[in-house]
Amino acid sequence: MQEAVIKTDKLTKRFGDFIAVNEITFEVYKGEIFGFLGANGAGKTTAMRMLTGLSAPTSGTASVAGFDVYKQTENIKKNIGYMSQKFSLYEDLTVVENFEFYGGIYGLSKKQIKNKSDALIEGLKLQKEAKKLVIDLPLGWKQKLAFSVAIFHDPKIVFLDEPTGGVDPLARRQFWDLIYTASEKGITVFVTTHYMDEAEYCNRISIMVDGKIAALDSPENLKKQFNVQSMDEVFYQLARGAKRSE
Amino acid sequence: MKQFFSFVKKEFRHVLRDRRVLLILFGMPVVQVLLFGFALTNEVKNTKIVIADYAKDEVSQQIITKIDASHYFDIEKNVLSNKQIETAFKEGKIKAALVFPAGFGENLSHGNKAQLQIIADATDINMSNQITAYLTAIILDYQQQNQLSKIPYQIIPEMRMLYNPQLKGAPNFVPGVMAMVLLLICVMMTAIAIVKEKETGTMEVLLVSPMKPWTIIVSKAAPYLILSLIDLIAILLLSVYILQVPVNGNIFLLLAESTLFILTCLMLGILISIQTSSQEIAMLISLVGMMMPTMMLSGFMFPTENMPYPLQLISNILPSKWYYIIVKTVMIKGAGFSAVWKETLILAGITMLLFFVSLKKFKIRLQ
């Protein structure tokens, strides 16, 4: 039996009359790569904000890394990493300084930070760029670094909000190699994306339509279920019925 | 604490790496102090005047020499007719003229009473007021010196003006510049620094981190507290050594009051940053909402007492007004805490109020 690290039950968020997230129920297992799909405005970001402790749910229950999203957000925050779609590095700091800062705010010791950042720089083959300002690096590299920063403190779960926007397929593929490596280490990856080829890389995916989860399974099963060849078509069939759009 | 120090270190890196920020932080106070201290004063210095001496006696010559010797006036030339005076004014060469009527010295020694005329270019009202005041002062000074020789002289200048005994414009400007620079740095820079994190998306990542939201805000503001204290000391050094405006009161009291004002400003900056989402808006609010009222209404440029009642009310809620009064009282007049406790209390009250408002707004924002 797989261990669930994220569990939600009828999790709901209302803003006045508007139900952004409507009774979603799902589980994410330890070490899996969970794709969280949906059209713009479907409620992905709101759901993710509730799970990361940024926003309190209106009703329903949820636990992340074993902690309650209502009362134990501080514990949740210690056990998760997060990479926003705007990517989250300080461009006027160098690569190493970014590591130092994020290591520092997660309470890592100087020695831990030094060891980890040395290992990461070697792993990413960034020795030459370590002292460069982040602003001078190509976007693909920035995203890889932002991911490394998000898992710098060895979180149990890492949330990625559309992490690969704006880069070429090759850079995206390389980014996913990093995700696989993290997943092999036992870090659960919760990722939202617009790219259907990326959806294929996930172990399981959920597709949100109008605040509800319309489908949840592995990419293969979903394709069988909808009797189509690609995830694109699955997504199209589901999203077509959506009433909400941006 | 460790989180806090990592944060402060990072914040200093931001500041030290951005040349524009550095320029605003350290260039601006220097420029403002020098500008207000030298260029923008309405102090009388080397003002050109002409003198029509119809008397040509010993007393008039002595007064002319005394005026010429002061660095406030340069005697352009001696003229002999009223017409020449008018021409000189029209050509814009001079700002004032002094007329000794015939028999000036004689009247003084026989009748113990003599009149002379000061004519000033009143197109610039402030300037003409100042000039007549300075000329009058010099003449009265002459009169007093000669009374020591027991001759009861009385010279009556036609203009009678109040006299600024220090003959300096700078003392009025230094407290104002201090209030303005601190306001600008603390409010605008803090607001921009926080809003910048929102814009670049790093704020989201910080909020997801175990750092408590308030720790984030405090660590964000702390470097600016340190930087403004450095600026404050720089302004004081400039004013003491370059503008020759000494700190007459207790320097520690002045620093403590300034720290209180800095805290007020940081709170304002934080409040603005919570309410806005773009750097431009944060800057606009800081400039239009904070700088303008401070310049216009805090008493720094125009005395608040002469304002219409509604404007006086507005000026009362400006923290800079109270700080301006405190600095003037402590630094220039040399008074102690007992003279400014009321203003201090008001400032502290405003700070607390801002603190609670932003705390509340911040919590709402997070939900």
C-alpha cells in the first residue's frame, strides 16, 4: 500500500459567490510525480495555494506531509518546497548567494549550505557560473536553479507552478531529468503545467475543470478511458465543456 | 534569528549592487543639504546696492563703510540723483538703494535725530524684506556702537523690520531636509523593496517558506533602518561642518527622536507596500502622498500657523510636522526632552496606529 503524502477531502474555496475550488478529493503518493492540469481559471492555483498554506480553505479537509492545512501550516511549510511560475531567484544575486539565502531562511547551518551548494553546482556543472549574477544566465538555467533552490532543504514534497514556461523543448526535457532525479530520491513532485507532453511524463495526473477534478489517473489509463491517442485530446475533450474561462 | 540575518545580508547585497539605489541613499542627502544650505536660501549675501549720499559727511561715510565691510552687501556705485537710482533698479543691477538726505550728520549731532531712506526692489517680496532688515540692522548696530561714546544719537530708518539675529537661513532648512530625506528613504525605499519581491514572484516563495510573514517584513525593513541612521549621521556632519549649524541640544536625544521618526516612516512604507502591487504605484504614493505634503504642510517651507484651518488639520496628521518641530527644538534651540515630550508622544502614537493598521491589512491580504 502506497503512503499518501497529500490527502484532500471535499476541499473547497469560495470567494464570495464564486467557488474557485469545488469539493476536490484526491491523494498523492510518496515519491510520485503528480501532474495537476487544468485550463486557465480552472482553480489550479487556488488549490495549490491552499495546499502550501498560503490560503485557508473554506471547507473540507486536507493534510500535507501529515499536517493539517488549517492548523499546522507552519509544519507544512517546513516540509515543502515551492517554485513559482515567475521563477523565484534573485537576479541581482549570484548563484551561490541565492543558495546561501534560501538555505538560511530554511534554517540550514553554514556548513550544510556550503556542502549542498558545492554538490549542486558540481551536479549541474555550473562551476563557471557559480559566481555570476543570475540575471546573466539563460532562462533554462534559471529554471533549473530555481528547482534546485526549491529542493535545497530536502523537502518531502515540492510544488512546481508551471515551472517550464517559455523555454525550448530541449531545456524542458533537461528540467524533467532533474524532476526524475528528485523523485527517485523520494521527493514527491506536485506539478502544474500547460504542456501536454509534460503531462505524459507524470505518473498520475488530475485535470481540473470549473473548480472540480474531472479526471484523475495515469496518462495511459486516461487515454484508454477517452479512447484517444494523446493527452492533448484528453485535455481537449474535458476542457471543451468548461464554462469558466479567463 | 538565523533566518533574519540571512535575510538582512541578502537585502544589503541588493542595495549595494544597485547603483541607482546607492545614489538615492547617499547622493541625495548630500545634494539636498548642500542645495538647501547654499543655493536655495533666501539669505542675503553679496547683494548689490547703490547709495545716494546727499550728506557726504562723517556719519554717512562711516555707515557706508560699515555696510561695504559686511559680506551681505556690495556697493555697486555711489549715485547722485534719484533718477540714477531708478535706472539702476530698472536695469536689474541692484536689489536696494540707500539714500542719505543732505545734512544727515548735522541733524544727528544737533537734533539727535536723523532720517535716511531704504528703497528695495519689492518684486521679490521675501528678498526685499530680508534686505531692508539687514540694512536696518547694520545701521542700528552703528548707532549702538556710537552710543557708547555717550552721545545720544538716534538714527531712524524708514523701514522697520524684524531681525533674524543669527543672519542664517540654514538652521531652518537642516531639520526640514532631515525630515525629507528620512521620509524618502524609509517610506519609498522600503515600500519599493517589498513590492519588488511581490512583482518578481519571490514574495510567494518567501511566504511558502517557514519564515513568518512578519519576520519577512521586519527583516525587509531592518536594513533601511540602519541605512537611514547612516544618512542621518551624514546629514548632521554636513550641517555641523559645512553649513556651520551646530547641534545645540543633546545629540543622543536627537538620535533617539530620529530613530522614532524612522520607525514611523518604515511603518508607512510597509503599509504602502501591503496595499500596492507595483513599484511604480508604490513610488507614486510615496512621492505624492508623503513628500509633497511634507514639503508643503509640515512647516518646513511655509509656517503652519498661517494656513487655513483645514490645511492645519491635515498638517497635524503628518508625522514629518512633529519630527520637524522636535528637530528644530532639540537641534537648533538646544532644548531637552521636557520641551518635546508632547510631540514625541504624538509621533509614537502615529507609529503604533500605523503598526496595527498594517498588521490587520497584512492578515487580510494573506487569506
